Amino acid sequence: MSSSFFLKGKSRQVHKRKGEKINKKKPKKANAPNLENGHESSDSDLDIKKFSDAEQSESDHETAEQKKLRLAKKYLEEIEKEEAKRAEFKELDDAVEKRLQRDYLEQKGKLRVEVAGNYSAPAKDDIRLIRAKEHRLPLTCICVSNDGLYIFSGCKTGTIIKWGIKEKKKLGTLTYKTHSKFLKGGITSIAISSDSKYFATSDNSNDIQIWDPHTLKHLHTFKGHKDIVIGLVFRKNTHDLYSASTDRSVKIWSLDEMAYVETLFGHQSPITAIDALTRERAITAGGRDTSIRIWKIVEESQLIFNGPQGSLDEVKLLDEEHFISGSDNGTLCLWSVLKKKPLYTVPEAHGSDNGSPRWITSLATLLNSDLFASGSYDNHIRLWKVFDSYRKFEPMFSIEANGFVNCMQFSSDSKQLYAALGQEHKSGRWFKENSAKNGFLVINFNINLQS
């Protein structure tokens, strides 16, 4: 039933006189439509008709040659429009195809972007040391959000600071004193998910704490490890968290359900480092057992790689098929998942001190590229270029960094390198660099990245 309706009043009676005829005429409607061939004719129709008549009149005056020229021009205009549309769609299709191809190659571990040649040593003005009173003891770890908005730094005082990259200031803190219910001493590892939804921390306890990185509100505590958790990493583009502990195990957690998934065993000594990319795999360094293990979670199997003598302290993935390791005897190694032995080795990569090689204390890789960085306590961060189809690497340049380089990470846009510095090694107090300052280093690169 219609919401609007009309009410008709009583009809007016007309009294007819004797002998008088009533002439009933219908009132003339204003602007009554003219009907032509059963259709209403509007002003716009008249305009179109006039336009058509004018065009017809104009065409009557055209010569045959002029008419051909006019029609040819019109035809060319239509072709140009069609070609412009095709070019636009082709450009869009090419961009989508390129992105899909890149994602496929990355997933398969075949993506190779050679960018190392575009990097050069930064000037002093491009290097800045950031310090905070809450970080009065050595920094142990650092991580950068994938969207490039935040940096999180942790130190031995049990303090975590959230920094705004755009704001260039502190945005919040988590401290051992104010959050003693959750934080139990020095921070050992921090990690943030790819979508910045979850932030995970570990300290001198067996527990893992989960936080909201935006509000720093505590969300959950994972319990299960029997010793200190030393490494945390999220699998890329997921909420799966991998943790490594000195109890020699790796544990998997699902943050979507806030639940424990499973435990992986195999290392014969405390695990010292862990990393992961897109595949459902984790890679770990086994310290004194001198092995690196790739945990193939779906297949419920593992690949074992035998490293050099000493303690294998650091490991980082370059891509899904290649990785870099660093040992306490100063050795850097390049590996392939297809070989049980290193493809290439550089001994004493950071020199020696009184005849003893300097430990490799941290590594950072620019994912799916030919560039990585190594840190020690020789007052320099060294950058390396991988070449010869990922079979060798060579030094590029070094950056001054006073103290122990305890952790490093490249920004997602590849233009910065962040390094956590301290007077002591992140895992102990064997000796101290008194001239060093505790803080994190921001290194800006002037580069021309190729796609």
C-alpha cells in the first residue's frame, strides 16, 4: 500500500434550468504533453532534434572529402580512447602479475633482489645514538614494526621502551618496577607480529608475555618452558609465535587462540638464537652443540647442519633457502638448505683481541637480498655483500659503533639499520667496555633501490 494518497471531496452539483444545455468541458491542463508515436516529447527531445537537424544541415554542406576527413578523425579519436583504456588495464595487470610473482618467489625462497651495490658508507650526520634514562644498563634487543611506525627496545634493567619513528620520541614504557607481575628482570627478547596486532616479550624467567603494541596493555602470559626464554619470532603474516629457550626446546604458540601448540626437541645444549620467515618452519642455533637446525613443522622433521668449532651463537635467514651464522670464535658462515656444510666461511670476521677472535654478537639480514650486517665489540658494524649466485660474500664497509652490538634489524623499507648497543654482552658480564654508551644506534642509508 502506498504511503501517500489523495482524498477526493464531494462533487459539486450543477442544477440544470429548464431548456438549458449543460456544456461539460474538461479543463485545459497546463503544459500538456504532446504525444508522438505513443511517446511524450520533452524539451530535451526537441533539443536533440534541433541538434540532429543542425548536424544534418551541416553535413548537407559538406563535400564528400570533408565528410571522409570528419569520420576518419572521429574514428581515430575512438581508437585513441580504446588504446588508452587498454594501456591502463595492462599497467594494472602488469603490477598485479609482478606482485603475485614476487610473493610466489618469496614463498618458494627464490626471490633474489640485488641491492648491495646501491649502498655506501653513511656520513656521520646519518648516524645517531638514542639514549634514555630507563636504559641505564646495556640494551639487549630491538625490533621495528613492519609498518615502520614503532621501535621497541629492551635492556638489562627489565625496561622496554616504545619509540615513535615519526614523532621521534618515547611513546610509552614497560618497566620491571611498575610491571613486576609480568616482567622478571632483564629483557632477553622482543618480537612484533607483521600486522602489529601482538607484541611478545621474554625476560630472565620461563614465561612469555603478550601485549597490545598500541596501548601496551597486557593480554596474556604463556607458561611452559623450563628455563629462560632467549629468543622470540613471529612467522611472517601470521600470529604463530616461535620461542627458543636454554631448556634446549622450541615451542610453538597460536596467538589467535592464545594457546600452546607443540614442543620441538633435538638440540643437545641451550639454544642461542631463533629466526623464521613465511614458511611453517623455524631455524635455531644450538650454541655449544655446534649445530643449526631447521624445524619442518608440518612434516614433523628437522634438517641438521654442522657448524665450525666453538659456540654457534647467531643465525639469520637471508631467504627461505639461505642463511648466515655467527660463532664465538669470530667465524661468519653462509649456508644453503641443500648443503650440510657452509658454502663459504670468513674466520675472525671482526678481528681478534690479544690473540683471541672477537665473538659475533649479532646479525641482521635484508630479506631476499644480497646484503647482511654483522656486529661484535670491535667498535664497528660491518656490512657484507653476497655474490656468485649466493655462494660467497665479501666486506663492503663498516660503521662506527662503540660497545657490544647486541642486536640489529633493518627497517622494512631498507633505508635504516637499528642496532642495540651496550657496555656488556647481552647474555653475561664477562667483561665491560667502559667507554661505550648504552643506547640504540639509528643508521640512515642514502640509497637508490632498484625494483
